[in-house]
Amino acid sequence: IREFGDRHMQLLLPVREKLQSLKLRGTKVTDRSIESFFGLTARERSIPVEILDLSGTKISQKGAVTIAISCPHLKSLKLSMCQGITDALMGCLSTHLTKLQALDVSMCPITAKGCRSLFCAPSLREVDISACPGLNAQAIRALVTGQIGCDDKDAPDSVDVLDETELLRRRGNVSQLISISAQYMKEIDANLLDVMTAYAPHLRRLDLRHYQEIDNTDLSPFKMSLRKMQQNGVEVAFSRSNIIGKTLL
């Protein structure tokens, strides 16, 4: 399957209108075949695919935008390890993929700007932003609150997106996420967990394994916040060994 590339995509054209799931993880497909396969003309209908895995491919933002526009029925999208995927795409996904429930952009160059755009995705319930270079407490706050806490100059870039006010009107003011995976995160702190408890009331799974540091030498507030989340029914996964010389529970 790893030898599957652009020239093989054309073999799938006869079944394109019937596709519901397409898994191309680790293949050699690029924007060239993605745009050819998913691109629509004025006479063509949208593609019915609901599950798409492009993890580890060389797809860039250009190809991903084509998918977002052509596949409005997508419910699950995996773009892990795609280095061409950036913050600017997240606004496009929030605009066009209104049925998207699960998104994996782990190990992509996504920051707080992109996370802020994902807050506006109307149906998003599960997100994996593990090991993103810009993954820190600010990014998680942006994901669950829709706010970065910076000046307008730091607002998210956009790629064919609706007006931000319209997106927020669609989304509402409370995060609907039920699962967040944020492994290898930096700057974890007790306040972050309190924010998540307040702004993500539907959260049921939180993966914070392999976090790099805690910015507070007194771990008591962190332990209290963690227990509060667990009491609220949140399943929390974390790596104790990465808390410098301390035992958490």
C-alpha cells in the first residue's frame, strides 16, 4: 500500500461517487492526484466520503482545501504528520466541513491560532493535536474557549472562511468537545484544567501523556484540579514520570 501513489488514484475514479471511506495513510499521494480526484466541476456533485485518512502523506494546504470544499459529508478526517497543514486550514475546515466530528492533526504545525478556529467547527467532538510544535496551554485554552488572549494581529489566518462572527454564532459559547488528545504538551498547569472544566462541560476523555513540564512547583493545585475533572466523569491519561521528581497521586 505504501507504493500507492498519484497514478493509482485514477483507478478509483469509477467508484468515486460511491466512496464512503478512503484510507491512504502512509501512501505517496500528493496534491496533484488529490485535486484531480476530489476537485469538482460546476456539473459534478459533492463526493459522499465520510471517513478519510491522509496521515503521513505529502498533501499540502492546497489539496486539503479542495477536500474541504468537495467533501461536505466528511465526519472523520486524519491529517497527522502532514507538514503542509497549517493554522490557515483550520478556519476552512470549520466553514465547509459542518458535519466533521473527529479531526486528527497531530504532529502538524498547528498553534493556538488554528485551535481557535477549530472552536467554531459546529459538529467537532474529538480532536487530536498531539505533538504539534506549537502545542501549549494557550492552544488548549483557545480550543475550548475560542479565545487566544492576544491582540487582533494574532488572530487566525483564514483560507476561504466565513466571517468570524458568523462562525461563533453557529458554534455557540461552550465547547462541545468530548475527547481531546494533547500528548507532549508544554506548560501544563492547574489553571488550564480549571478552564477546561468550566468551558468544556461535555469533555469525557483527556490525554495529557508525556507533557514536558509543570510551571508550578507546588503540585497541590494541579492535583485538586485533576481530581475535580475526574469527579466530573472525565477520563484523564497522563505520564507521572514527566513531572520533575514529583509523584502526582
